[in-house]
Amino acid sequence: MIVEEEIGQMSLQVEKLEGNMAKLTIEATAEEFEKAIEKAYQKNKNKLSIPGFRKGKVPRKMIEQMYGKEIFFEDAANIVIPSAYADAVDECTEEIVSQPTIDIVQAEAGKPFIFTAEVALKPEVTLGKYKGVEVEKEDRTVTEEEIDAAIDRERESNARTISVEDRAVQDGDMTVLDFEGFVDGVAFEGGKGENYSLTIGSNTFIPGFEEQLIGAEIDKEVEVNVTFPEDYQESTLAGKPAVFKCTIKEIKEKELPELDDEFASEVSEFDTLAEYREDVRKNLTEKKEEEAKSAKEEKVIDAIIAEAQMEIPEAMLTTQQRQMADDFARRIQMQGISIDQYFQFTGLTKEAFFEQLKPQAEQRIKSRLVLEAVAKAENFEVSEEEYTDEIKRMAEAYRMEEDKLTEMISDFEEKAIREDLCIKKALDFAVENAVEV
């Protein structure tokens, strides 16, 4: 089916395709294209030179006569397309859920500018069972072993580091050593280190290296025999046996605090170990409850998805993957790591990374779609009070005044906030009505 609409200075034709795709044919007027050509000329005229004219002073007609009328068409198209496409999306009655694939149909002086945009449309969802879905019950029990482990981690973080001089290296020791590696009796590049800090058992060196340092004494050279892994990053060393001559310079060990009332009073607000232990139990229980709640939500959504029917367009999936990749790049950039550095560290290619995101991207899309369908089936709406409460919560989180935050929120953002609140209602409803077995 093809639908046509007139939108200001442009017209829109929508043709639905198979697989929840559509082709938008967008036509801007000849006048709009002419304005864009003139803008392109003004932008580029200083870059062009013709004998007899100073740069920037060459008339447009002269440039077009010499280089062809099409010389400014590409830049003009790049001026027209973004705004024309945005207007088309605003007016289109279909919900577009992907970035467009653009194809220029007509770009001629004195004629309307026509291009197509192939896009994915939001899929229809046919819900199956969503009330009373059965999910496996999560274990919320906190064991004594888990409490012990949490307390031991606290002891570890409060341990003292002391130097050891009267014994040999033991597993878990923090050492400082000099080493030099040899392959076939020849020292290799990058195989030497001085005053290198190494914790025995950390598995940061080649497999087998650290274990052979156990029993080594300070200032006595010891030979460590290892074989480089077949997939070692330095290909000239991969799979080869090597000998490292090592000398331990320092040995340090952790001294854990005694597990008593004094320790409890130092690491908590409690005076006794018994009270501290009960507080650890309480915190672990709260954490398990939160984890169980999240796990139940995921299982409920999975169960609803399994009962539903929908067809996800590939373009919609690609758009979601791209958004996730961009979000990831921004997060690691805040930690001082560029996405290119991340690829270098991990050995991943951009394509492999993008493909890794696909299952998670598909799950996000399906989760959102089924919860929207549940909200629609249950006629959920967001009241003004609920919206106001959410703005208040957001203002507190951003440490802003409510009225200033409200002023900053666009109509589009308000619509998104209301939709998210509706989605939450649908999720809460589905979880409350689920049956744990």
C-alpha cells in the first residue's frame, strides 16, 4: 500500500515493504533544491579558482559552465536531505525504528529533488500468555559460608603488608624480582625486567612461571622453565620453550587482622563481632533479594517473549547495535580509553565487537516490544501525579530544581519518560502475576 502526504515544502509517499520495512519517497521543491545549491556554492566558492578571477569571486554560472551544473549537487543534497527526512519522520503516521538507507532518485537543476529512505517500521506484536507465567523460584538463602567469605574480604582489605626476610617465597606472597628470559640460550627483546612487582598466584605471567618461584630465597638466582602458549601475542615466541633467570629482591606478605570485637568495631559501627556478623547477614540478604528480583524480572520477560510472535527487521536490530556500541564507547572514553585502544587491548575487530552485541540488542528490542504490548493490552496510562513524581526523582538524582528540569525537557523527551513509566507498570504487573515454581 502506498500513502501520499503533502508536508510544507515537500511531499511524502510511503510504500510498505515486506518484513516490517517501508520505503519513503520524499520530494523537496525545485525552489528548496535551488536554495541548497546556492548554499553549496557559497560554501565552496573560495576553494575554486578560474584564470582571470580571484578566489571566491568566480560567478556561480562560470563555475557551472566549466565544471558542469552538477558540481554543487552533492553538497546541496547533503543540505536538503537531513531536514527533509526529519520533516517526513515527524509527519509520517508509521513509527520508524531504524536509521534510513538513502538513495537519490532525482537531482536536477530546476526540478524537484527526490530521494528515497528505506526504514524499518515498529513490528506488530501478538501476545501469547503474559498473566500467570511460570518461572523458577530464585534462592534467596544466605549461607554461613557466604557470610564468612564477606568478612574475609573485609579482613583482606584491612590487612597490613609486612616484609619477610627469614623464609622463602610462598603462594600468595607479594614479591619484587629481577628476571631475564632466554630462548635457545639467547636473550629475547622484552624478556627482561628489574624490580618487577609480582604477586604469586595472580596468574599474570606465563602459565607455570609463578609456581616455580615458590621456594625461592632472597638474592639467590633461580631458573624458571616455561613454554610460551601457542596463541602468544608475540608470534616469534609462540610455542617456544624459554628459561628465565630470576632473583627475588623482596618478599612481602599480608597480615590479616584478628577476627574479634576490636576488628568489628574498626570496620563497622558495631562493638561486637556478633553484631557485625548479623549486619553482614542483613546486607547480604538485601543484596540477594535485589538480585532475585532482577532475575525474576528477566525470567518473566523471557517467558512472555517465548509466548509472543513478532518479526524484528534487520535494520531495527542494526540500529540498536549501533546505539549500544556508541554507549559503550562513551562509557570507556570517560575512563580515558578510546574504542580503538579497547580493540587493541582485546584483539577484537570492530566487526566482531558489533556481532557480539547482536544477541543483547535483540533481547532489548523484544523485551521493550512485549512490555509495550502488555501495557496496551492492560490499558495502562501514566497519571500527571506519576509523571510529576518521576520528574521529582530525576531532579533529585541530577541535583537540580524541578522547575528548571521541567523547562529543559522537550515534548519528545516527555513522551519518552511517560512511555518508560508505562513500560515499568507493565513489567511490575507481569512480575506480580507470575507464578514461582
